[in-house]
Amino acid sequence: MGVYDEQVDVYFRDAHLPHDALYKAGGVGAGVACRVITRQPDELTEFGGTQLVRATTLVDVRIAEVAAPREGDSFVVGATTYTVAGAPRRDAERLVWTCGCRGT
């Protein structure tokens, strides 16, 4: 395990930032326990010479915990369900998935 791997583990074990979650393939079933970090950054999009700002919801999860999330899968964090919308992306080191989601 390299230094970057260790730092990712520390990040996901932090007492304040990550959340306990259940990952549900296809959005159904009992789910698999994992730790996630949710973010809601604004995204800037250009359209017809106009800049639009829209809210997004991103869920980060370690690849060691969820090997291959797909569109339609979900993460349940407390009373909120985040449904994966679109193709998840891996970080450069292939340790973390970032999933664009819709929260309900």
C-alpha cells in the first residue's frame, strides 16, 4: 500500500466528513455497507453564449468497497437516497469512484 492509498483510507475513516451508507445495486436489495463522502458543488455550463450555474450532487466511494457502481444504483445515507445518474468516474489512482447522483 502506497502513501496515497493510506491517505485515502484516512480520509474515509475521518469522524466528520464521510457517512455510513448502504450501496444498493440497481437501487434494490438489502445493500452493502460502505463509507461515502457527499458533495454538492455548483457546476458552470456554457449554453448559447450564456453561463448557467446548476447544483450537482456527487458521492465519492472507495473502489475497495464498491467495485463497479452503475447508473441506477443507489447509496442510502440516513433518510436520503442518492441514485447514480450517469457513468461514475474513477480518480487518477483508481482508488475512488465519483458518482453524479440525484438525491431523494
